[in-house]
Amino acid sequence: MTAKALETYSSQAGAAPRHSDDAENQFHKLWLDRSLTDSCALWSGDDDTLEHAQERKLSFHLDAIEANRIDSVLDIGCGWGSLLSALNEHYEISKAVGLTLSEAQAKHIRARSRQNVEVRTGSWRQLQLNTRFDAIVAIGALEQFPQPAESASSRILMYREFFSRCRSWLNENGVLSLETAAYPDGCRDCDSYALHRELYPKADFPTLAELSAAAGGLFEVQAVYNARIDYARTCEEWARRLRVRRNDAVRLVGENVVERYERYLALTALGCRLSKLSLLRVILRPLVKNWL
């Protein structure tokens, strides 16, 4: 789950009132890596650092979309813009558009962006585009779509709407690189689901089966990776870093908010270690229907 999703959870759970954009940014700077990548890292070895693991994760998505050969990218759920920054620093991209629900994140990106980067605030459902992209990256976006009370068929329809829009925004030879927390297939009634409903009552995670059904006829799934242990280690490292700067965090956002973040990070890491939660990275390409 992204740090933004954790913020949403904290608000839903009755935490302190919304803080200023500056306080929000400063709070996350205490425990995220220096790039402010607010999603699961990709680890390598016991002596790896969060900074290197997040760079490796960004490289995974950039390699997946073949960033060295494309010209335009749409980043849905762009966070604080670490992927957009990597595109600018290492690749010749003419147009990059980021979408976030957070005005604090949008301000952060705008203060540091080049002319070819545009950031918008709002939902993907509100997004109006007059151009197509060579690639779309969506990290942590699907976690905030449905609510737990929705039926499986309703969830699949919502995911299908998302895939349909992505298909319409992509060029024929484009690619979609997706990352999301997920439940193992068949785990809707297990204890991890009950735990999730307690901690995050107004959102839900997909299963791989739901995503596959929703993408059917629109995208071909080219690769699936389960980064469950990476997800656990990322949450554990975030929790460790937050613990080190806990006094500063409390001064910025208050004791209640910090306690909720600590609880969620600890229990999410445990859920991943016990195979109750997953972290999926999925690479998809549009299906071309008109062929002989």
C-alpha cells in the first residue's frame, strides 16, 4: 500500500484533522527514502538500503515500459513524483503526466518539475485526455477503488472500467505496468480480510483472478510478480525509520496519527510474512483486435 493510502486510512480511522501540505510532506520525509517513493521497494540482499531498493523498484517499472524507446508516459498515482523524476533524469521523454489525489504531492512535484512534466489532482475517472501515451504506470492506484461491501462482480466491473480507460489512453503498441497490494486468490473470507476491514474500512484490495477477469479482451498479461516479502520488508523498514524519528513525527502530525501508521505498517508486514497479503507487479499490453 502506498503512503498516500496509509494517510487515507489514518483519516478514515478518526485521526487528527488534516494538516498543512508542508506538515504532510515533512512527515513523510521523516521515514520514506530521499526520493519519497511511497510504495513497495524491490530488495536485494540483507545489506541493501531502502534508497537502493526504491531505485531498483523504479528501474523495474521503467524497464517494463521500455523507457529508453518511448516518448510519453502517464503515471496514475504518481505520489511525490519519484518515477517522473527518474524519467526526466535518465530518459528523453517529451511528455509525462502524473495524477495524484493529494494537493501536497502535486505542489511538491510542480516545485521541482521541468516543462515536459504535468501533474494533475483528482481521480482517474475525472481524467480527460486529448492524447495517447506510449506507456502507463499505475502504482498503488487500484487499492483505493472499491469498498469492501461491494460484490465480486461489482469489483471486477470497476477494475474493468479502469482497464478500459487505460486501453483508450494507450497507443496500440503501448504497455501498462501495474503494482498493487492484493489478496491471495480465494482469501476474501480469511482472517487477513477481516483485519483489513478493521484497519482500512473504506477501501479494498484486488485478487489476481479479479484483475485477470477485468483485463480480459482488453490487455494481454505478459508477466506477474509476487513481491510479498519485498512488501513486508518495506513496511518494516518504514516502521523502523518512523520509530527513529518518532518524536519529530508526533510534533508534526500528532500522537494519534503516528500510532495509526505504526499499527498499520506492523500488521501489513505481518500479513505479508504469513502469506495473508501479496504485492503484485503486473505487466500488460493492449490486445490488438483487428488482425488476420
